[in-house]
Amino acid sequence: MSVLHIVNKSPFDRNSLDSCLRLAKADSPILLIEDGIYAVQKNTAAAERMQQALSNHPVYALRSDLQARGINPDNIIDGISLVDYDGFVELTTEHDKLQSWL
Amino acid sequence: MKFGILINEGPYTHQASDSAYHFTEAALRAGHQVVRVFFYHDGVNNGTRLSVPPQDDRNISERWSALGQKYDLELILCVAAAQRRGLLDEDEAKRAGKDGSNMAPGFQISGLGQLIDAGIQADRLIVFGD
């Protein structure tokens, strides 16, 4: 069984990304949407955690939410994959359970 | 694949209702089935027909109604959450002795059992909220 973890909170506002990373099994994918997007940026207080997370989990970020927040694609931590809504739907079909960390 | 959608946040709050809409639309466009969209807690506010957003802004409840009509979707508001927040269809308004109803087209009021049922029927249940 595989779980897709969906995080929609900024790591600078709430601890849902930390909770997710603490409890998610190795190799289970993490999708960042809405304010969760802020975790993708280089050179922030959350960047090291994100970097570490990437060694255990595939990490995806929703492109339209990234664009809505004006984050420069050059400023994204290496290894994070961007998906659109079609890709979001596809990810949800590839994993048995969906966990939204609200 | 069959999806159930749960929305726990009101419109124009953060982004949950928008994310849920775009996800639902993308899933339907990809040929998946959406067995039910269940609006719970403040999410029931998505079902008002009295919302008048600025003309250059999206109209969230109208957008749901239109998607519901296009794909014959079940848009369900939790009855207890709806009553507390003043979301009434004609029957509920009559029963409560209120002078009007405010449900947008295509939305229906039902019970929490419909959420459980969506969880059973669907292959995936996805939650959008705050």
C-alpha cells in the first residue's frame, strides 16, 4: 500500500510539513500545494529539511500554485518535480491512500 | 477511477475550494468518475446562490453549479453544518419557519452518511480544507 501525502500549509506558518515528514514512510511521495509551495525555495529556514526529505521521498509541487506566488523556477530546490492539475490527478490514481495534512 | 471529494473550507477563505474545483474538473476531464462532492463544516458556504463577488472575480458557487450540471455531479451539503450557517433549501426553510432559501442550483442537503458512503464507493477520497 502506498500513500500520497498532500501538504497545503507554509512551513513558516504551521508545522504540518514537519508532522508529515516525521510520520510518512520512506519512499512515499509528498505533494506541495497552496501555501505548502513555500517549502520549495532555496536558502530558507525550511530548505535543509526539504533537502533531507528529498533523500527519502519523491517531492512534487503544483505548478499553478507556484506561479500564483511568484516563485522563480530557478529558486526551487533541485530534485523537486513540478506537476499541473492533470499530474496531480495522476499522482492520486497511482497511490492507494491520500493523506491531506490540513 | 472513482473519486470522492470532501471540502471543509468556505469559498474566498484560503484556497481549498479553488483547489478542489480544479482537481475535480481535471479528474472529470481525464475521464474519471466523481461519485460525490461533499461540503462539510464551513465548506457548506460554497452552496449559497446569494453570493455576489466582483465581476472580474470567479463566482465559486456558480462555478460548482455549472460543473455539477455539466457532469451530473452530486453536490451535497452536510445538513447539520448547513443549518448552523443558514444554508437552507426550500424544505428546510419551510420547516425552520424562515422567509427564504438560498441554495445554489444543483446542490442538495443530506446527512453525514453520504460522506461515509462516498468513502466506501470511491477508490480515492481526497480532502481539501484549512
